[in-house]
Amino acid sequence: MNARGRAFELLPSSILAAAAILGVIAALQPIIAVAAGAAVVLAYIVFSDLAVGFAVLAFLSFLDTLSSSSLSPAKAVGLLLVVAWLGHFSSTVREQRDFFAEHAHLTWVLIAFIGWGAVSLVWATQLGPGIASLSRYAPNMLLLPIAYTAVRTRRDLAIVLGAIVFGAIVAAGFGITQPADASQLVEASSRATGTIGDPNELAAVLLVGLALGGGFALGRGRAPLMRIAGALAVPLCAAGVFLSLSRGGLVAMGALLVAATIFAGRWRVAITAMLLAVAVGGVVYFTELAPLPARERVTNTSGGSGRSDLWTVGWRMVKAHPVTGVGVGNFQAVSADYVLQPGTITRADLIFSQAPKVTHNTYLEVMAEEGVPGLLLLLAVIVTCMSCALKAARIWARRGQASAEALARSVFLGLVGMLTADFFISNMFSKLLWVMLALGPAMLAIARAESEEQSVEALASRG
């Protein structure tokens, strides 16, 4: 009997042994047994199909409130995904896609960003926060080559984007069914937070769901169930953004509307009409239906809850250290040193506290911590990934692949909305942000591979 046969003979006994062990654990510690069982199932899913594992990670990025410790479900799946990808990448033949070879420039930009952050630890005030930040940047950036390996076909792409739309529907649904208390709208915790835990971050991720929902709803040739889910996601995500009372989210929705009129291609009129209907609904809600505290919060533009003061402190860091920054992860550690300078700071309590606030601006925080070079490297990653999504959309447009083109354009528009919202929050470690960026190069590879296959088939038919 060959080795493969012996392996299959051992499989039932292995399953029985694992079940027996879990049964004993369940009798002693039921919660641990449930967690162990879930971990085994997740590990099997991730190792058996990288695309499905990537989709699970994308969905879990919407469930931040499930995390009661430093190891959230999304981080656990991300760790499994890295291990599975390393095993897959090292054991398969070299003819498959190689992100590092096919996107060498982007690879070097990613390495330079992490390297520059590591170098900044030399002058950082505190090493602990800097190392913690790098330990979050590195796995997120690793999602780019992982997606390049995992998302290899349009089927894989649809699974991942469908998981994101489903996650957005769940997050928006929780936000809508648990609305804010109108009598306590002065507190951030009283605003709709959905499954994200923060109203401004909820608005940012729901803009991605809004854009992808439109892509699924308008893409011809898509399965009816996916089109229905996309059509459902649009009003739910819009309502979730409104109930979050996030001014940054509303500004980002406006940016998404403007971008749609430019980059939506053949769906320019349809998507613009859809987003205009959403905007009109928002105007009606905030002028006629929303409670007075909600209206006042949205229309009051006097700096928010101390955000302008945090921006002032961050800009002082940039002016003091334009090239080096204060060190990766060190904004909160040194922010108090930049308060007692000429200029008005009205909310110094946000800095002089046991837990100083972050900058509430992704780009300013990166520039304050890693200087202008760090920001330029991050922007290079963003621009490259977004341009890949647009290139994929144009390839599919030339080939008449409407459904794939719609998804590529919706990924681009979702990133426009999320990255605009990130101007008002510190969101550089968002799993969903890096998942969306990682899909750009992966989509371009799929589009190019399909185009090459079509060319070969055309030549063969003529020959």
C-alpha cells in the first residue's frame, strides 16, 4: 500500500482522536473547547483554500467588538493565513504568480517603509510603542503578496468581495438596530458604532460596503443572490453612515460621489444617480427626521471633539522633525512635549491623560512619526494599488467583461471613500484598508492572465 493510502487510512482515526480530546476539554472547560473547535475549523478552511481564508479575514475585519483581548479573531485568522501562505509559497512550483518578481518596485517601497520605520526607532523616545507599531504594519503589508497568491481567479475575487459586502451588511445592521440615544449625543459612545466599536471607523468601512454593493448590484452577469445582497448593502450602509453622525464619513461620502462621476466608466450615470439618491436621503434625514442634537453635531464644524488641537500638535511635530519624525508609534508618547508652544490649545486634556489620543488623521500621524519620507512611501503604496485596480477595470472593459469591470471600479471607489475618511481618523492599521489595497495588484494579475489566455485562444483558432 502506498503512502497516500496509509494517510487516508489514518485520517478517520485522527479525527476520532481529536474529537475525543475536544470532548474531554469540553467536560472540563466548555468555553476553551468551543474556541479550540472553532480554531480547528478555521485552520482547516485557511489551509485548504487561501482565497476563502482571505475572505474570512476580510469579513472578520468588520467584527472588532468581538475582540476581548490583544488576539482578535481577525488577527488569529491573519496569523493562520500567513503560515498557510508561507507553506503554499515554499512548496509549489515557481511558474505560478510571484508578487515579489512581478511587482518589484512596490515590493521595495514596502520594504523601505518598514525599514525606515525601524530606523526611526534609533531616535524614538520609547521603543515599546515603536516596535508595537511595526509589528502591526508588517503583517498588514504582507497581505499584498498573500492576496496575490490567494486571489487567482474571478471566482476568488467574488468570494472575497462578497465577504466584505456581507460584513458591511452585518456592521450596518447592528448600527441601525442599536441607534444612538438622542439625549446623549455629545458622547462618542452614544453614536451608532455597529460591530466596529467606533462611529468614525464604522462610517469609513461602510463606505467600502456602499461602493462594493453598488458594484455587485450594477454588474451584469452576476448571480442574482449577489446582486440582491449588493442592492441591500447600499441603503443599509448609507443609513449606518448617517446614524454614526460622523462628519468625516459624510465628507468622504461626498468625495465618493465626486469620484464616481469621473471613474465609474459605463456606470457613471447609474452610480451617480444612486449616490445622489443616498445624498438626498441624508439631507432629508438630517433636516427633517434626525433629533436636534444629531443635527447640531453634524452641522457644527468648530473642530469636533478636540480633533483640531490634535492636528495642531501633530503639525508642530512635523515642523520640528520634517525628515525624521518623532519615531514610529511615538505620537502619543511625545505629544505632551508639543503642547506648551505659541498657539491656542483648548483640549489639552486629550493629551495630558493616562491614555493620550492619537492624531485622528492617518496621513498626519504617519508624517509626524516617520517624517515626510514615511508619508511619501505610504502614499506610493496607496497610489500603486489603486492604479492597479483601475488598470484591471480598463482591461476588462476592453474585453467586454462588464461584471468584472464593475467590481474593479467599485474597489477603486471604495478605497476613495475609505481613504478620504482616514483624513479624520488614525486608521493606518485597519485590516480592511490593507485587504482592499491588496486586491488592486491581484485584480490586475487576473485581468492580464485572462487577456493573455484570450489572445492565445484567438491565435490558436486562426492557426
